[in-house]
Amino acid sequence: MTASVSAIGALWGIGVILVVLIVAFIIIYNGLVRLRVEVKNAWAQIDVQLKRRHDLIPNLVETVKGYAAHERGTLEEVIRARSQAVAATGVPERMKAEQQLSGALGRLMLLVEQYPDLKANQNFLALQEELTSTENKIGFARQFYNDTVMRYNTKIQTIPTNFVAAIGGFSQEAFFEVEEAAERQAPQVKF
């Protein structure tokens, strides 16, 4: 009788441990899923602002065209960079294309400095203000995305979550980083 009571107690103990492990696995797994969804949401917020920027660029280029028709190379570069950014798929490809577009827009803004009449044009000023606002929102969205990726990547690398992450097929996400050395430099604005 004592042997059967201790065997039943051992089975109960093993059962409780299994239930605790299963509950812990579920809680950790759900936490990882939540973080992965947050990363996707953070990227979607960047995507919304990038779409807004893509929509503004043709109007900005058309406004500049009227004043700087002989500056075709810069205008065509902006249009080409925008087309590549719109067509890019996947986060790494989109990041690279958007960085190229940012560089082309920077060169366009430097070009604008050579045309005082253009800088005073109300349509251009409104578009420039919209683009500046959008660029700020993109910057904040990138920061939020990187913060979310940092939390997610840290979580899937720490014990015991890393075991659940390996079983569940969770993998690290890429940070939104500046790859071009020229983009790390502060722009020179001259009045």
C-alpha cells in the first residue's frame, strides 16, 4: 500500500511539473508571437509613411521641373529612386531602396537652393513642408521599429525563451540601419 501511495504521489508530481512546463511554454510562445506581431506593425507604420513620401515626390518633382528644366539628371535620379523604392519587396530590399531615395531627395533639395524663385513658390513650400513632416514621421517610425526589433531579438536570445523560439521557428529581425557613409553625415544647408 505504501508503495502504491508513493507511486501515485510521484505520478501527481510529474503531472504537475508537466502542466507547469506546458503552461510556461504557452505563455512564452504567446509572448514571442505578440512581439513578432509588434515588429510587423512597426514596419507597417514605416510603410505608411514611405507611401506618403512616394505620393509627394511626383508633385515635388513636377514643381521643380518648371524652374530647373536643365537639371534633368537630378530629377530623373529622384524619379528612378522612387520607382525602385515602390517596387522593392522584403524589408532588407525596401531599406536599401529607401536609403537611395533619401540620398536622391537630399540632392534635389541642394539643387533647389540654386533657384530663389522656386524656394519662394507657394506650391513648392507646401510640398517641402509636407515632405519634411513625412521625413520626421519616417524617422520616428524607424526608431519605433528598431526599438521593437531590439525587444524581440533580445527575447528570442535569452533563456528560457530561446528554447521556445527555436522550437517555434522564431528568427531574428533586421534593424533599419543606415548603410551609406554619406547618409551618416549631417546635411549642409546654406542660405
